Amino acid sequence: MLHMVDERGVAPVVVLAVAFVSTAAAAWRPFARGLLLVHIAAAVSTYTLWSWLAWMSQRRFQMRLPGNFSRRHRRTGKLVFVGLVFTAASATGMYVLTFVLS
């Protein structure tokens, strides 16, 4: 479970992240650690925004489109798309740092 901690008070997710970054070459580890943190923050933010957009779209859907929410939906959808592209790019960067350059 994500909320559990070991005897040192460290969550298993943190242990996995540290183990994942430690597979990178020593020279790339600081960059890999920073990229992993940015990747996780962007991914969580993007999927949270996407969930909010789906929920709000369902609540505000009207039978006639475009509706009151259409402009915000378009803008937020573009932002979600950019977040997904960034998440994919940063995941590719993590792959290169931890498996290709190691």
C-alpha cells in the first residue's frame, strides 16, 4: 500500500524511486532524480486535471453544443494534452537515463 511505511519510516514508493534512479550512471543520477520528481509532479497534476475535466464536463453537459463550458473545456483539454505529451517525453528521458546511458 502507498500509505504504509517500513521500520525506518520510508514509504515503499520512495524506496522504488530511489532504486530506479540508482540504476542511472553516476554522472547522470542528480539529473535523473530531478527529472523523476518533475515527471511525477507533472503526471499527477495532468491526470488530476483530466479527471476534473471529465467530471465537470459530465456535470455541465447540455444537449445543445457549444454550451457555456465549451471554451473552458477546449482550453483545459489542450492543457491536459500538453501535460500528457510532457509526461511521455519525460518518461522517455527517464528510460534513456536509467537504461540506455547506464
